[in-house]
Amino acid sequence: MKRFLIIMTLVAVVSDYLLHPFYPQFFEARFGVTNPEWVGYYFAAICFMVMISFPFWAYISKKIAELHILVYTQCIAGILALCCYYTDSYINFWMISLLMILFKGSYLLVYPYILKITGKKEHSKIIGILSVVVHLGGVLGAVIGGVTVDAIDASYIFLIMALGDFIQMGMTIYLLKSTRYNTSRIVEDKKEITLDQKVIPKGFVLKIGLITLVLYGSGFITRPFFSSYWEYISTYNSKLVSGTIYAIPALVALLVLWWDIKTKKTTSTRIVTPLCIGVLGLWIQGVPIPLVVIIGRVIYGWAVFRAIVRFDVLLFEFSTPDTYAIDYSKVHFFQNLGVLISSFLVGILVERYGLEIPFSIAWIGFGLTLILFVTFFKTKFKRLILKAT
């Protein structure tokens, strides 16, 4: 069943990321909107909807099983995606697409649900796989989106989104109806939870949330205008090429996981090293030379994959199956708050300082993430970190 749910997650992420690299081009072609600030505002609105969406569905999941929720929410999301395709009004598009995000956000329940049906000893592996699924979904979404924008029309992306939502709905119905899978099974490692209680610090969700707020905000601020930045510094105007360069960190994450599986190496690793290397990768990307930017994307891809996976491992080591969805939704709220802040800032910064400025803000943010991690973890988390690494 885990494999089935992972494939479902991949479908959801691909559907989610189709238009991410191309919003500036989409708004210009569809509605004639060229102001970078409005692109930033739209990203901020998306982040806000995800922020309120996941905690809401996590709360609902305490009363209604996760898979039962997905059947209805993905159906509604698919219908709203079709409405986005047909609308010609900029205002209506905002309202319909943001409502669509609210219902789409329910697919995030699959993440903690997979961990609920998996023993803690497998969490590191599963989290690594799910992280790569998100990255791979970003790759496929960027490539499919680029082909669609280049060869057909950006509006057709919403037809593909709707298809993805209906596929998820169908897969969920199959899981619930099939006699092959026990969808109510929960694995709880009581011995490990009892042992970890000795080192679990007070407010661990808040601390991890604050650190990843800065981490995710710093990483996201480079995204909305990356394709525009690449087309500005290179001779390639193809959206497919832009989408491919945009997706390099995801490809690197996929290779890292493949190497870990091949060498049977755990995905748990020290966080300080990836954060330091991430600073370097982001700084390099700010150099407006295509080859240098590609090298920076590769370095950054390795670093951000390692850091994000490790923070998720820490969270689920401290948490318990009964609170996985709630704890993850709280941390996810902070992460999206970081993305929301970045979304508000990025359009204004690009408008005033140019397309290179997001990378400067990003590497400074990674440095701040490192400082926060060392400050919060150096005493209370010391035993657990040493044990895990």
C-alpha cells in the first residue's frame, strides 16, 4: 500500500508544480499582467491558502479518515481546475484558483498517513523517498509545464491539473474499496517512543517550525523568477530548457537517494554541513553566467535535499503516530509562512534590484537557518543529534 500511496503523492505533486516556473509568463500571456509584484502577491496568496488548508484538513482527519477526505476534496479540486481553464476574468481566476488550492492541499495528509502505517525504523528511508518524490514531481511538472507552454498554451495546464486530481480521486476510491489493503492499520513503536521521551525538548514543534520557516522561505525566494533570470542570462528562450534548469535540484535529489539506496546509506545526516554547502550553492547561482548557475543548482540541490530530509526525520522521531498529522501540519504552517513572506518580498525586490537579488537574500537566509539550528539544538537536542548522526 505504501508504494501505491507514494505513486499517488507523485501524481499530486506533478499536478501541483505544472505552472510554478511559469507564472510570470502565464499572467502576461493570459491576462496581460506584467508587473512582477503581482506575481509575488499571487504566490503569497497560494502560500496562505496552503497554510490554512493543511492544518484544517489535519483537524478534520481526527474525525474522518484521511483517505475518505481525499475522495471528495480531489474531486472538487479537479472541477475547480476546469473552471480555471474556462475563465477569462483575472479576478475570477484568483478566486477560483485559490479555492482550488484549498482543496488540493488535502493531499498533504498522505505524507503523515504513510508514516503512520510505517515503523519508526523505516521513517528515515520513507522520508527520503517522499522528499525525492516531491523533487521528482517538481521535475516532471516543470518539464510537462514547459512543453505545454511552448507547444500549446499555458491554459491547457489546468486541464492536466484536473486530470491529476481525478486520477488521485480514483486511486483513493480503489484503495478504500480493495480487499488487498488494510487502510486502518497503524504502526506504533512504543519502545522507541518511550526512549525518545527522555530527550524530547519542550516546544520541539515550534523550534523546528521556526528554523524551517527561514529555510523554506530562503529556498523559495529564488523560484518565482528563476526561469526569467535564466532566460535573461542565457541565449536560450525555450520554456522547456528553463524548466529543465529550474528542476536541476530535484534531479540531484533523485540521484542522491539512488546512491543512498545503492550503498545502503541512511538518509539521516548532519544538518550543519548541508546548510553551509547550501550557502555556497545559492551564492554561486547569483553569478550571471549560465555554466556557473548550473553548477550552483547542482550544489544547492544536494544541500537542500539533505537538510529538508533531516529536519523531517527529527520531527517524526519526536512525534507519535496519533499526532503525526497535527504536528506536521503545524511545522508545515511555519514553512509556508516562510514561503508567504518570501512571496510578498520577491516581486518588490526584483522590481527594485533586479533578477539577481533573490539569490543574495537566499544565501543569507541559509546562514540564519544555520545560526538558529545551532542555537536551538546545541544543548537540548545534543544527545539525540549525536545518536542520529
